[in-house]
Amino acid sequence: MNRWSIILGSTLGLLLFGALLGGQSRADIRTQDLIATLTPVQDTTIFSGSPNSNRGGSDATDLWVGDGGPFGEERVLIQFSLSTVPVSVTIQQALLQLTLDQVATGYSPQPLSISIHRVTQSWAEATTWSQMANNFAESYATVTVGDTSACAFDITRLVRAWRAYDAGQGGFQNFGLMVKATAFVPGIQKIFFSREAKTQGVPGAQPPTLQIFSGPPAPLPPSPPVLPNRLFLPLVSQAATCP
């Protein structure tokens, strides 16, 4: 065997070995189909510093989470109806998408860890801190929200639990979800557009949405980019950061 044959064979071997290593390091990609994009049937904000009042209804274009100064701690309640999604659908992923109002007074660009919890009793947009502050259970997603335009929270397990209840297979009744700071951080407040913001003509407003996907079983990512009708998702951890 001549020298060039040896060099060529070694080079091809290295390229093949590199390709195998590269293949092993690439993220596992699955495909999912978007079957529904839902907007809330109600949303509101409750305040610890004003425990018997709230900010919901047609004139409330923002939802506040974190430190509201004289309003104390702020938490958000959101509820979606799943009535348009057949119970027979296998839910591969459910993403809560919240868009930040970065020009609202009091918005903070500093990062804040925000968690999504299951609400445990019925409520209305006129509900208050005194009525609802303690009516939540376990967290289903936690995302550190920075100075970004929007964040997605993976609440697949919660939506599946709601669907199990609807099918008479255990689970939990859908009373909606609570959005709150994982831990109260003085001086940091995140402000999201409410469901009413777009109808009130607020520039750039996007209401909260719940996007539901059907597809083959796979681990789930929490914070994908803007979501098309056909989504190719890398499989990553549920804990995430929206920079």
C-alpha cells in the first residue's frame, strides 16, 4: 500500500469517527403538531398590599408579578377552557406563552424566577388576594424571566391532569393557574399583557396563550422560540431561562 492510500484511509477514518461523535452530541429532535392555540377565558392580578381589591376586567391591560411597591406582592390568575380540544387527543406538550409589556411603568429588566401553580378552587376576575392567595398547589414549571419579549412555560403535566379529570381518570379539575415569583425579590416586577390588552389597542400587545401539541412521546422543552404550525423541538430540561 502506497503512502497516499494510507493517508487517504486515515483521513476517511477520522472523518467517519468525527461524524459518529457529532451524531451522538446532537440533540434528539422530535416533531409535534400544533392542534390548538387558546386564549384565556379570564385573567386577573391580586395584590397582598391591597388584599380586598384586584385588577381584572376589560380595562386591565396588564398582569403584574413580583414586587408592586405599595401594592405588595403581586400574583396572576389565568384560566383557559379546554372545551375545544377533544378529550381523546394525546397531548404531547402544552406551552403557556406570556408576553412582557416592557414599556409599562414599574417593569423591571432584572431576572426574576417565576413559577406556575395549579389553582385549587373556582374564581372570577373580581377575585382578591384575601380570597385566592392561598388557593394554589404544586408548581408545574419554573422559568427565570429576564429582559425578553416573551417566555414559554411548559405546563404539559398540568394540562394532562386537567384532561384526565375530564375523562374521569383522576387528575384535577381545571380551575386555572397561578403565576407567581418563586421567591419575593424586593424591587423586581415583571409585567405581562392581559387578554384584554390587544382588544384595547395596546401597541405590540399579545394575550397569554396556551399552545397544545400532539405527537409521539418525548421529553419536553420549556421555552422554545416563536412557535410555527409544525414544530421541531430539541429535547431539553424543564428548568429554563428567558434571557
